[in-house]
Amino acid sequence: MTASQGLICLAAAALLILEVAILESRSGFLLAALPTAVVALALVHQMARRRGEGPGSVLYAVGLLGAVAGYCYLALTPAGAISPQDEVIEWGRMDKRPLIFAYLGIAAFIAFHWLWVAFVHGAPPAVRPSPAITSSRWPLRLVGALGIAVLAFCWLGLPALRGADVVAGDGLARFYDVHAHVHLSALQQIRLGAIPYLEAQTQYGPGNQLLLWGLTDFVHFSNHGFLAANLLLNVICVILFFVLVQQFLGFGWAVAGLLGWVLWPSPTERIDLAGWAVLTRWLVIPILSLWLAWFLLGAGTTRRGGTTAALAGVLWGLGGFLSQENLSGGLLVLFFSLTLFGPASGMTAKRLARFTSLFVLAGGLTFVTLVSALVGPSHLLEVVALANAKSGLVMAGVSNSIWSDNLGLQFTWNIVDGRLETDLRAAGEFRELILTYGLVLLLLLALGFLAAFLGRRWRSADEATREFCRKFSGVAVGAFVLHLFSLLRSDTSHLAGPSFLLPLFLLMLPLFLWRCLAPGRARTALMVVSLAVIAEGAIAGRVEVERRAAGLAGIWRDSGAVLDLYGELRSHRGEISDLAGLYSPLPRAQSAFRNHPDFAEADEFFGLLRDRLKGRSVELGSYRFDDLVAHPDTAYFLGGLRSLSGITSPKNSLWLRSEQEAWIARVAGMRSGCLFFDADSNKQLVEAWMRSVKPPQTMAIEPIAGRRDYGILACKSSSQM
């Protein structure tokens, strides 16, 4: 493409952005954008024809203007899962689609550019690793896997597992938290016979819910047992991740990753937050990125049969069953891996298409099989619809903000006795804020330089450089995709949870710049920035590294204590749990719960409610009962109550006014069951329930009272129908 053709495309792109900023509707934008793009493409085609060029320039212009128009259409116009007439309840909304689609769009254009270069100049022939690299070293690799598993357990896993032994003294333990109760109330529904995920709704995927249900039941079905089960699952994820890092990248980089997880935000910060950080939500994404880089650029080039594609697809399908994040993130990893690495791999377009087809087919069959076997074949479409509904709302910005943690910046300027006095004070997670949004630029630059190296220098580079670039490629693509989930809901927790590959990316970046970027001012500047990030991380994480290093002295003692704790929790399985037993089965851990001022009322209330219900399902219309049972999530779990609607967490499940109205209509439409409410309950729900009774149905209304008036129980009866 010539400079004049590039200027035409640039002017057309600027005009598209101006049009969408002025016009308010999608239809208006399309009417204005279509002639703009047609005129620009016609001018580019005319110039190419005069110069006797092929279709390459026009193809490039189509890709450029298509990317800009797509960005405008998706990100800068009213769209998404929220209609203009709808209202967000309980949560706020900040539409981040301009940032999200720009992040993805720029990376997609980088990939498109180098695909176009490959189309014009021809893809290079395959460059396979030497036999020395691809030869079997299984005994050594198995020893390395065992070594890194032990290191990961001692460095990251054991300190987390020690947190399961919590006795909070006078206060409730940290596991008594709404994040855990969101899951526990849904798990209680499964225990009472509900269909997983659909009649026991949660946002974290059917596979994750069933996995947590099985593990919690294995340890002990209680609040304390859920914490222990969640910790056990997360530690297994961490060990598995670093074993696979060792297999794909080598022992040295796996050790570097273990250190990096302490220096920068990583899942180790969320590993002990029961309920929120279920690490299986993202685990498949980094594994897939490393696997595809190995397959397309590394030793996996010798195993390009359909079996490899099918196995990768099965892994993606399993991840999609576990969580929606794995489903969408895995597709993004596949797209960017094939477009960035495909030309350098030497694979023909036909072979890449065959690989993609086998991957998607195997993944889809795995997902359908798992849903059919564990949720039911008739519920497949319902599972997909529920997963997409909540992810669409998150994409549209519900429950979001630019930064959810509190931040404060105060600057004072005074003149006292003729002297100037200034004071600057900052409070909050400014480091994580800067890192979250600064990484957008750093990741996009890294992808651009990586694509340029693969397109220009891959074939001429020496074998050691290609091997390092292959490793960095998998890390960079995985870190890029995972960072998308940090941008969607930005705060320290949401930065740390998905950041499996972020520390490795930051540690590998200086070496990539030095080995794969041509000397010059750009390389020098980027080297300074990347080394400064590493130095800052080393300074900020020094205390934590020292603390963990000191903790290694008690490995045997702590491992024994952890085993004793899990054995003690399991020893209480099968016992009939009272209210305190659902908090923790361990008598020494129950005192804070039993001594809570509201314990006696809660115990009485749940006993009275169960006596009146006689096994019937109930919807809890009250949001807050007392300081001990502050949410319906907690009440469904502690009370052993079966929900009419399956939505046991209204605040965390209903975000739109239309969703709340649909929930109310669903509850009111039940032909039998009960509603519990008090003076502070949702009046629309109560009125709809009372109006829904029509002959020959009857309604029995009775107060629930004991130490105080708890509320009203209104039960429908359809026995005469």
C-alpha cells in the first residue's frame, strides 16, 4: 500500500469515528458509514489499478476500514444486553466497551496486518526444531515436573492451605462471607434435589458448581468445609499450572513464575477467598495458549495430526463447561494463536482450517456431552442462555466501574510564616490501577513486535532465539487474553484472579526485546520501561518474598497440621448438623458463631420456619434478617430451604429491572409453595404473590413469631386442582 492510499484510509477512518460520535443511532451510522467506506475503497482500487497492482492494497484497506467500522458499531453506539428502557438495579454501570473493543480491535488488526504480509509475500516454509530439542527426555521431564510440583506446593499451596485452620476469637471467621454464601445457598439447592446451575443459579458455570459441590461434600458440607474445599481446588489448580509451565517452558521459567506470582498481582492473592476466586474459571486459557504456541512454533510441529487438534478442543470444551470465561477466552486464544503464529508455522491455509474445525468440533461435542450427562440433555439451551445472559451484562458494564476499590489523592498547598508548605497524600491501590491500564499498552506493543518478528525474522533467526520466542509467544497471547477479564471489572481482586501469566510476561519481556527486536531507540526505551517494572515489583514484593522464605522452615509441621485439619473436618461427615455445625463442624471454631448476639434468634427463626413449611419450597422476600443472617444467600444455606425460583442470591443475580420483573412473575406464577416477607420486603413481589391466588387455589397466611416478630409466611395450596 502506498502512502497516498494509506492517507485515504486514514482520512476515511477518522471520518467514521466522527460520524459515530455525531449520530445517535446504529442505523444512522450505517447509512453514513457505508458510502464513506465505498468511496475510500474505490479511490484505493483506482490508484492500485493505475499502478498495475494486485488486490493486496484493496484487501488491506477492507481490513483496516472494517476494523474501524466494527469498533465504532460495537463500542460507540448504544448496544449490548441492556435496552434503553431498562434500568440497572442494585449495581451501577460504566460502559467499558470502547476500551474493551479497542483493546481487542488493535490486536486483531496487528494479526490481520501480518496475515496480509504473508498473503502478499507468501508464507515462509516451516522451520522445525532440531532433533535434539524434539527428542524424548521423559525421565528428566518427569523429575522436573515432580520438583516443580513440590516447590509450588511449599511456596504457594501450603501457606494457602494453612488458612483453612481459622479460629477467629471473638469475631466471625473470614469464610463467613457473602461470596461463599452465594455458592453455598446454591449448593444447598442441589442437595435438596434442584437441577444444578439452572434451579441452583450461579454465575460461575455448571462445571465449577458441580466440582465445588463434590469437593465440599467430600470435605464437609459447611461454611468451614466450603473454605477448605475451595482452597484445596485452588491449590491443585496452581500446582497443575506450574507443572504444565515446566513442561512447555522449562524448569527455570517455572521457578521464575513462582517468584513472579509473589512480586505482582496473581491468583495467589485470591487463592483463599472462598467463593470468589475459583481458579478453574480461567485455568484453561493459559494452558491452551502455551499448548498452541508449542504446537504451531515449537516441538509440537512434529505432531500435527488430528489427534492434537481434537485433544486441544476437548480441553477447551471442558473449560467451557467449567466456566463461561474459559469458553470465550479459549476462542480468543485460538483466534490470536492461529492468526499470529499460523504464517510462521508454515502450515497451509487448508491445514489451519482443518485444525480449527477439529478443535471447535471436539470442544463443542465435549461441552454438549458434559452438560447432557450432568445437567440433562433437555437443558442444554437453557445452560447456554444463562451463561450468555450474565456475560453480556458484564460486557455492557453492569456492576462495573473504572476502579472498584476506593482511591484517594489529596494535595495541600499552604504558605506559613512566609514559607511554602506542600503535602501530597495517596490512599488506595494506585499501583494496581496503573498496572491494569498501563499493561494495555505494554501488551499491545509486545504483540505487535512479536508479530513483526514472526513475519520478518523467524526463519532467519538462530534456533535458540526461535525456541525462546516460541515460549514468549504462548505467554504473551495468554496474558493478553486473560487481561481482558481484568479490564471488564477492574479492581485489585479482578486484576489478580485471572493473571496466571502476567508475572511470566513481565519477566520475559526484557529478554524478548533484547533478542528479538532490532537495536535502536525504541528497543532502548522499552527495555528501560520493562526493567523498571521488574525493579518496582522486586521492591514492592520484597517483604512478601522474605515472609514466604521464612515460612519454608515449618514445612513438615505445617503439612502435618493441614492433614490433621482436613482429617478432622472429614471425621464429622454424616453427622446431623445444627445451625452452628453448618458454620463449622469443629466445636473449637463455633464459639464466635454461637456467641453472636443474634444466634439465638436465628436458631429459633429457622426452626419455626421449617416447622411451618413442612418440606415445601419458599421464596425469601426479605433482604436482611439481622446482623448474623444479613442476606438471603446466607438464609437459604443455614436454613436448609429450597427456593421456588432457584435464584437464592437476588442482589447478586438480578441486575436489571426487567430481570427483577421476570423473577417476580416467575415466583408469582408458581402454583404451590410459600413466600416469606416482612415490612421491608419488595412490595412488588409481595403484591404479585397475593394477587396470584385464584380459585380453587387457597392461600394460608400466618405470622412467624418467637423472640420477636420475624415476618409473614404466605403459602399457596393447589391440592384442590
